[in-house]
Amino acid sequence: MWQRVQTLYLMIASALVAALFFSVKAFVFGPEGVHAQEFRYIAYTPYLILLIVIALLQLIALTTFKVRVLQMRTAVLAALILVALQAWLAVDFFTADEVLVFRWTAVFPLVAALLDVWAARAILRDQLLVESLSSLRKRRR
């Protein structure tokens, strides 16, 4: 399990999603550059629900390595939801006030989605290899 490249991709994506639970989305600066207010991802309930769903999908994709089709589908579904979260963050960014400064953690969903897609491609490649070897074994009999 741990020697496969898709597991590495899924682990890094899971770590990025887990980091969003503890990070700050944006700051509002007050006078003299002092942080007046912080906005966390988990403080807003829709973000929290999306993050919990994504974290569960990442966990399922990481632990179902014996069922490659399920692993691939959960990784793709997690990637789609991560892209939706990234789009929502982009809308928040472009409609925010000028005093709101977004942190660099706002790109974590996009990076995690890319890693999930790469993992799904590697899982598909493994599945196709197993199926081709299985068909070769059947032909030899």
C-alpha cells in the first residue's frame, strides 16, 4: 500500500485538507497593520461541512487500496468537491473588501484536487495493468 505513488498523492492531499481545519482563510487589518479579525475555514458552517465531507472521502480513498475502482471513484469525487470549494473561495476572494487579505492556504484545495486527479490516474493505470495480466493468464489456459 505505502509503496505506491497514488498513496503518496492521497496522503499529501489528505494532509492539505487536514491543514485547512487549523488554518486561517483571511485577515482584516486594522490601523497600523494590526490583525483586527481572523476568518477561519471552520468558523463558517458550509465550509466546515465541505471540509468534513472531503476529509472523509480522502480517508476512504486512502484506506480502500484493495478495491481500486472504489478508491479511484472516491478520489475523483473528492477532487470535484475540492474544485467546487476552490471556486467558492475564488468568488469570496474577488467579491471581498479591500481590507480583507487572503492567506496562501486558499490554494490548498486546488493543489489537493490536482493530487487527487494524479492519484486517480495512477490507480486507473494499476487497474488496467491487473486486468491485462488477468486476461493474459486466461489465454494461457
